[in-house]
Amino acid sequence: MKPRTAAALGAAAALILPVAAQAALPATRDRLIVPGRSIGGVTLGASLAQARAAWGKGGRCRAGGCTYAGASGSAGVATFTVAATSSGGRTRVVAVALSTGYTGGSYTFKPPLTRFETARGIGLGASVTLLRHAYPAARRQVAGVAYRLPGRGTASTLFVIQDGRVTSIELTGR
């Protein structure tokens, strides 16, 4: 994994843990995932204000981005990470992620986050078979627990797999 990708994912994880129980899930009607580009209207390269406008004010935001989570661990988590860019030092979205809930030792696939999907029907809970059929260019990563779909430039989409199903979708880049 590239250092920039690892840093973005680490920042997203750091945002998830402390505030997940306090935030609400994204309030958006846009449920489209565009690999290498956007999730639910939050686009890689967008400003913090644009990202917040896309998902609503229910998230808990800190300097590194925002976390949107349900009242319990079973609802899942949505995050976006912001960082200063090399072009003028402006803060822009560098990662966007959706993750399923996890309770009682198993993953839960509940709306509303399971309603987010790609134009090819891949979202949280999709089988690895459907993922590989929909995106044959996706390459196995990390001993088969993830598939990476390259995008334009440095952008990519990571589909994390547990028990044969997509449990997390992470866009990074720009």
C-alpha cells in the first residue's frame, strides 16, 4: 500500500473510533458510488464545505475529516478524510469510505449504507463473485481480503472482503 493511501486510511480510522457513537449517518439522496471518484456525492478533491453539503450536518468533524455513524455499531460508518493538497495547500477530500456494521462477532448489512451502490450494482454486502464479474480489472490485494480497482491518476477504489462479501468500500487519491 502506498504511504499516502495508508495515511489517508489511518486518518479515516482515527476519525471513526472516537466519535462513531455520537454521529448520524449521511443525509443524502445520492446513493451512487463512482469508483475512483465519489461516494454519495462526496467527490475526491472536493472541499470540506462541499463534502459536508453532500452528506449533511449529521457527521462529527475534526481537522482531518468527518465521520457519520448510526446510533449502534450495527448501522455502519461513513467517513471522508481531508488533507492539504500540493496545489496551493488547500484542504481537499483525499479519501471517502463506507463500512458495514459489526456486532456480536459478525458483520451486519443494514440500510441505509447498504443502499449505496455502483452503477454495476456493487455495494456493501455484495458477494466477491459479483464484484469480480462487475469489475474484472479489480486486482486481489492483501492475501485476498481486498480487491483494488485502479482509477485515474492516483485514485483507486478498495473493496474489503470478509466472509465472501464486501464489508468496506474505500476511495483514495488525488
